[in-house]
Amino acid sequence: MASDRRPAPVTVGMVARTSRVIDASALQGAVQAVLAGNPMARARMRTGLFGRRWWFPDVADDILLTSTEGADEPDLWAAFAALCSQPFDLTSSPPLRVLHIRLPAGDAVALAAHHVALDGLSVAMLLQAILERCASDGATELESSTVHGRMRATTRPRRPEPGHTETNPAGVIHASRPTRRLLPDLSALWQTTPSRVAVSTGRGMPGRGGRRGMPADRWGPGYGVHCDAVPVPKPGRPVAGGATVTINDLLLAAAQMAVERWNTMAGQATRQLRVRMPISLRQRGEESAIGNHTGEALITTGPSDRRDPATLLAVVCGQTAASKAGGPPPGTGDAVGGVARLPAPVRHALLRLAVTAARPVLMPTTSMTNLGRLSDRFSDQMITSLHFAAFAGPPQGLVIAAVGYGDELHLTFCYHRDLFDPTAASCFAQLFRAALDELTRQAAL
């Protein structure tokens, strides 16, 4: 219920840049072969009198495979964000999409999946298996951008021409009134962007929320991504309480500090700040399970916690250690009680209403997700960069995703366009990097 919003599907994905050419027909065969052994990646949803149930077709012959060409890296990220922004109809199509894009420096392959079916580690496992299968087929050249069979292909999207722009003298873009009304006690991250952004002098996008004055042909609804790479931080010393500062702790603390500074630049005070941290619920020996095995924890800090980097690290480190040691969270079925025994149409209507009302209260604005080091999984695939992504609509409009690959930490800032535009996302990423550097130095003291 929480994931089923057509304007903002909850999606996860991964992009692998390679230094080689990948044949489209070989990729198609690899996708079909891999999905044949992973039923959840080709599943469908059936809605009946007794509720929603998964069912699993015997073959995966209608996966959406988009094969296209790009001139530079922004083309890749634009195509990937568009793929993740498209709504899913799980009753008629599987929860997985594949993107293949030809770039001058080497091809890229990306997966986008509905999060109700797959989690980040599952997407990484599927992408690894698909690339390995492509390599074993020995295909190196792509003769045409057309993909054969029942898999569908698209042509390269036209990049919009930049229109006439002027600088907003106030340097502020305001979010929509409904957003401000529903989030009175959360971070001012939703209310202003303190960067100097380009705005159109022409007609904007009425009804899109928060983008008054932005040219509709350039920044449409949906998601955007901003990618970065930093050296892998070194885990720090133990803090008060005996817990050791991990890379994940540094990332979470940097997210908290970046939001604090972002709001300060906008002249807004930040009160209690919650950052969502996904937790893998896989048990030992279940690393190969494909599906959604993700729980979550909320890392919460107050203004006094964020005044000093050492204090912030201690607070975050203590909460993450307690969350990981606490075991799986209670099942959502325990919370709905007698509602589960109602007829499916009545149950769905009541739950959808409850989710809509509770989302602004229970869902924090920001999430920090870290898949860890994936160098060993993709060591033989000639991968030049690897980026994980996760997207959600308001109120959670920003997800910072991290993957360790080689000696770098690849960061992806995944945002909803009701929150950020590309200029604002780049500005926030700079604040995050500066905060991460400062906290890494503090942890080493």
C-alpha cells in the first residue's frame, strides 16, 4: 500500500558502467536466462476476493529492455532516472526493467525494480549474474539498437534544448503549500533550496508542486540522480559506549550534518531530524535469496546532538549498533489486527486511507542506504563504476545511496523533483562531501 503510488513508484536500481561493448541480443538472452532461475524477478501480482497474491510465470519473455545510445554521461543518468520514474503495473508486467545504453567510452547496463518485490542486494545479484552471462556469450558488437523478440526497445530520447533562463535573485524555490502543511515539524529541507538556480521566464508547471517557474519541458515530474565518488573512508576509533564508528555511521552522520547546514543556509532552523536506515534481514546462509528482505531503523538526532561532530558520531553510532542488534522489526500484519479479516475491497480502501494519513508522520524526509563493498562480485566484468539507487516520493524525497567499489565509495543522490532540481542536488552533494570529510577526520582522532 505504501509503495503503490503511480506518480512516485518506490524503486531500487543499479547502474554498471563498463569499458566494453555489449551486444543487445546477448544481453536479452542473459536476462531471460537469469530470470528463469529467479521467480521473484519475473513475478506478477493478482488481486482477488482474498487480497493480493504473487504468481510466477514459467518464462520471462516480456521484460522491458530499453536499448539506446548516449553522447555523454548525463544521457545515461537521464535515461536511468526516467526508467525508475515510470510507474509499474505489477498485474501485467514484472517488477524489473533493464536499460542498455551505448556510450563512447563503453556500454552501461542498469536495472530498475519495484521495491515491493526486490531490494538493493537482490538487484546487485541479478545485475552481476546478467553481466557474467553476457561475458560468457562472447558478444562484443552491437549492430542495431533494435531489440528482437517480445522484449521491447526504445530509441534514444531527445535531450531538451536549454531555454532562456535568468537567475532567481532570491536564490529560493518554495515547495508546494500541501507539502509545507503536511510537514510542519520536519526539516526545512522541503521548504527552500538555498542555491542560486536557473528559472524560466516562461510559463512553469502548474500543479506539479514546488517547481513554479521551472520549464516544463526540462524538469518534468519524477526522479533525478546526482552521482559522485569519494575515497573510501576509514572506520574510526571506538566512541563513548564502546561501539566502533563504521563507514555506515560516517555516512549517516554526514547526512544529518548536511541537512542541518542546508537548512541553515536557507535561514531555517532544524529541530529533530530523522534519517531512515535500511537493514538487511537476510539470515546467515541466505545471501543468494532474491526478493525484498529489508527492514529499517530510524536514526534520530536533536539540535544539541548536531552541534559537535564528536557528539553526533557517538549518538549515531549508538543507535545503529542498537538497531542491528535488535533483530527484525515486528511484522506489519500484527498492526492491522482485525482489518486483515475484512473483504479485500474494504480492507484495501481502509489501509490505503490509513497509509495516506500516516505517511507524513512515519516517513522521514531523508534515507541513507549503504550496500557495502561490491568489488568482489563485479571483479571480472570490466566495470569502471557502479552506482546503487533508490527512489521514493514525498515526504521522503531524498535517498543517498552508497556502494564501495575498488578504493572508492560511489554515491548516488536520488531525489524527487518536487524537492530538488539538478543545481540544488549538486549543492547538497557538496555539503554532504564536506561533512563526510570533517567527520572522517574527527573519527580518526
